[in-house]
Amino acid sequence: MVHFILPLRSPEVSKSWDRVERLCLKTVSSILNQTSDNYNIVLVCNRPPKLLRRSEKLDIKTGNYTIPRNKSEMMNDKNKKARDGIIKCNKSKGDYVTIMDPDDRIGNFLVEKLLCSSKSDLKVLEKGYVWPYNRKFLFKWNNLNITFHMYRGNNMPTKNNKERDFLIHKNHSKEVEIAKKRGLSIDKMNSRSYCYITDTEDNHSGTSFTSYLHKKRFIKKLLGIRPLTHNLRQKFCID
């Protein structure tokens, strides 16, 4: 089983709650579109989006979370919701858990491929795409480092130990390095089945298409541009 934890920001701190709702609906749709049904979704929020598809695979957890006042508090709000989602999901030993931004998308075969490969403490999707929101192209990206953590019974927060320092709460760029130091088994999946979305104006990271172009290795990024074809739109539930 794969558990997708989606911590959703509050309407009060959204530049466009309507856009946040629409993006979240598409994220949920991309998960519900899996070829395997061995997964579930936990959406944690103050208020859920309207028009969410009803599904036994979708569990909505609402709470009276404090409205953040700045970027630091917004990240704390995201982490608290993610932690609560991990605590509340009905996981068993050997299941995989991932924290997913509720505006990103996954390919419809991701769960099937993840569960068909060998068991490991950490599964890592290095390759994927970056889509600048509403553009007619996307980028091939080879260092996304999207992680899936195998639940071992004591390596994730519970109501009694939620203040401990868990690997699943680390920054994506540091998780693999820390996992190696801890002697954990790591499986890097060679599957381009994740689409990270930028330029929505409500990304927690604040990453934008412009910032990508102004960083180093501009030519390499330019060569990675791909047209947003019909197949890619279907694969990642992109309008």
C-alpha cells in the first residue's frame, strides 16, 4: 500500500483560493487515476476544496489549524498538517508513505511500478518533469528526489512520539544523504512519473520558471524543454 499525504494551505493565506482548489482537485485526480488500487490519499486541511471526487481511496482530515502570518509559519503549518496526516493514515508495516504537494501530479502507473520493485527503506524518484503552470511546455528534470518511506512501525510520528526527528520530515535534497548515513536501504527508481508544478503563486517553495532560467546550467535546462503533448496531459491530468 502507498499512502499519499497532502497538506493543503488555508484559504486565508492563498493568493487565489479558487486556483488552489482547482490544482488540488487535479492532484487528487492524478492519484485516483492509478493503474493499481493499492493506495490511499489523506488530505489534511482547514477547509477542503469544493467538488472533490468522492472515493473510498480519499480520506479528508479537517482541523482548526492556526492561520499562519508569514512564510516561516506557513512552512510550520504545512509540516504540522503532514505530520497529522502521517499519524492518521491507516498504515501497516511494509507500506510506503510520501508527503505530496497538493498541486503536483503523478503518472498513472507510479503506484504499480513502485510496489512491483524490490522492498527498500527508501524509494527515490530522481527523474520527472517540471511544469511552469499554464505554459505549453515542461522540463525534463533528473534531480527531483521525490521520496517514499517504508513504514517499519517506529520510524514515523505517532501521537506519543510526534516531536522526534524523523527522516520523512527532512528536506528532499537531504533525505538520501541522511538515509545512507543511517544505513538504510535505498532504491532509486528509473521512472519519469512525477510532475512538479511551479508558478502557481501559491507554491510553498516560491519556485518559479524565471528562477529556473536564471540559475546555472541554463543551456542544459533549455535542452530539457518538451512540448506539453496530449500523452503527457493525460498521464499527469493536465488541462
